[in-house]
Amino acid sequence: MQIGAWSGEHSRLMGLDEVGTARTLREHRAVTDALVAQHGGRLVKTTGDGVLLEFPSVVDAVECAIAVQTVMAEVIE
């Protein structure tokens, strides 16, 4: 199972604060990369703020997506 994700705000935010946006993206990726690994996934490709991930099963992919959304909601608040 493959999942693609992106924020859609990367270009606008980079234009406003390149250093801060790059730092935030690195921090968020550190969190999400760990969750992907915990769910048996692997990073296939990155494109700026986008990622293509591969998981051994649909269940692993969905559980990881839920975990990422839960953690990011806490981080953003």
C-alpha cells in the first residue's frame, strides 16, 4: 500500500520565512518518520513538503495515518 501526502502550503510559507519553515518541516518529518518506521512503512520519495510512503498492508498505512494526524494535532496546538 502506498500513501502520498503534502501540506499544500510549503511554497507560500517558504516565501514568508524560509529558515523557520525549513526548521518546522525537519521537526515534523522527524516525528512522522519515526511513526512510519513503527508501522512498518518506508519512505519512497520526498518532494519538498510531500512524501510518498509504502506500507506492507492497508491496515498499517491507515494506523500510521491516524497516528500522524493525532501527533501533529498535538504538536500544532
